[in-house]
Amino acid sequence: MYREVVEGDKFLSLSSEQITKLIASEELKVPSEEKVDELKLIIVIPTLVFESVIRWVKHDLDSRKQILPQLMAHVRLPLTLKNYILKHVVTEPLLNNCPKCKDYVIEALHLYLLKSDEIIAMPYNIRTKHRQSGGSHKVILAVGGLNYNGNLLDSTEWYDSKINKWQTGPKMITTRCSGGLAVVKDNFVLYIGGCNQSNSSLRSADLIDLSSESLSWKPTTNMLVQRKWLGVGVINNFVYAVGGYDNNRCLKSAEVFDCRTQEWHMVASMSTERHNFGVGVLNNILYADNF
């Protein structure tokens, strides 16, 4: 485990190349520091990585302080709790005396603002990417739908294969079924379109951030077209909503959601109207079946 390595005396004698390779590794098994109680979802937080970097530099400050910016480039501060950054990172004298390191701190705090205000506009780089030690922790989500009495649901559940258990999540904003789900950047889940209690097709799109400290569904930009029984695909963090049924007819139109601008744009239509069909992505190409 990472904690056992960095707390030993041998860690302090590592060369700059060795510690850089260590903290940059995707295979680090960093113990969880926090939990999201509502969903029991463990979020890996790199507080130990930050603390170990500071400890290593201070052990031989004169010769190592110039390496600090190189090391901080691999510390995933945007994945650390904001309160930890404000209490422990912002106040660290080594960072305050290093302009490049201060840039990384500002980046992390800025991304927290983006995360709360623009939801999924967080740019991708090594500091915003979760480590994938032993493979990422995957779950199966079940959102909305109909119960055995034919009533619409507003529930969220997910199955965690590690504990072989279904768990309950936050309620949806709107009770609905027949929509589409999309996963962006491993943590962001969008529920798009569908129909309400009166069976009217919807344009609305709701989002949940599974890495958030406070899990809840939030509204994002509505689609341009009402769609239920639609197909959904994701290519390079762009979400495609394809076909479906509005309140009058089967559709062949398609639109794409730009996660950075939070805007929908119409794209080329399919050659055939489709609803209740499958969509797949292969080599950045979107495929619709012939149902």
C-alpha cells in the first residue's frame, strides 16, 4: 500500500526520478480518505500523495525544492476535497514560494467552481483523472422506469459488484421513463429525454456527478427536440441523442451535447426513422441498428 511505502525511512532516500515515477503511476493503491455516505461510493483522494511529496522535499530542502513543480504536476489536487486544499494546501509555505505550484493550487480551486457552476466543463489532464489501480471501480445504474403496477419511478439505484449489493441513490428531479443514459468522464451520468406521467415526450436532461461530496440530480440544458425511446451514445465526451419519438412521430434527427459549452446542436440525421433501437460506438463512430 502507498501509505506503508511513504511512511518508511527508505522513501526519503528515493531519487527525484524514482519519486516522480512513483507518484505518476496509475497503479498506486491510495487508501480512501473520505466516503460519500448517501451512495457509499468510495472516492480516492490523493491527500497522501501531496503530503508525501512535501515530506520528501523537506527532507533535503536545498537540493530538492527546485523539483517541487515537477512533482506537483502529478499531484491530483482537483480530486482532493476543497476543504483539504483550503486548510492544508493553500497554507503550505513551500507552495506559496513556488509560482508554478501556486498555479496548480489555483487550477484546483478554479475547477471546483467549474464543477459546481458548469457541472461537466472540467478540462481533462492528468490531475483531473482518477487513478485506475487494478481497474476502475464500475457500477451498474438503474434510473427511473416503470414498476410492476405500471407507475413511473423517480428512483436511482446501482449495483456494486464488489459487495454484490444494490444500493439506493438520490431521487430524480422528474419522474420519468423511456429516456436515455450517458456516462461522461466515468463520473458524470446524464439522463436524457423520456416521457412523464401524461406520456408526453420530454426535452429535459438531468445530470448526477458520482464523485460529488453531495450526490443529487441537477438539471442541465434541454435538448432541442422532444424524444422518448431514443438512442444515446458518447464520443470524446460529446453526448449524441438520436432518433426516438416525439409526441407525434418517429424521428430520424440527431443532436449532440457539447459538455464544455453546455449546448445542444443538430447534426446529420439518420437515413431512417427509428425508436426503441440500440446505439453503439466503435472507433469513434456512432452506429444505430436497423430495428
